[in-house]
Amino acid sequence: MQNIISITQARNDIFKIADKVQKGNTYYTLTEHGRAKAVIMSAEEFDSWVETMEVMRDIPDLKKDIEEVERDLKSGAYKKYTTLEEILAKEGFVKN
């Protein structure tokens, strides 16, 4: 849930805001002279955003890759993929 407040109001209510952003999907957009200036969100949610951005940078075609795998699964072409269990067994982590 987005909340829009002025920086001045945020300064007065910072402890309440810090508590409220701990609820999932809650963040505050801080404004100065009516224009968005900064965002406050929980540290956990921020870490999640950073991780998502890193994955998107490292695997830029991820959405396309997922769509390809989904098509293969629907068409029965999934046999060309190696399962995690097969990899672990090959590396000796799982006994067949």
C-alpha cells in the first residue's frame, strides 16, 4: 500500500512510519513541494528488490527463458532438461 506524505510529516512520524512499513507491500513516498523525492520501505522488502534487480541484470532473458520452458513442458519436450535430482545423483549427493 502506497502512502504519500511530505518530508516534513515523515520527519514528525518517522517511528510510526518505520513500524508501518514492516507490513508487507507498504511503503511511503515522501514529497517535497508536492513532488516525489524519496521512498521509505522495509529493509527486507528493499533487499528483495535489490536481489530481483541483480537477477534481472545477470539473466536478462529470464522471462523469455521461463516462457520457453513452459512451452516445452506443455508440448512434452521437457525430456531435454536435466532435473535437479539427476544432477545431484550424478555428482554423488543422492544415491539411486
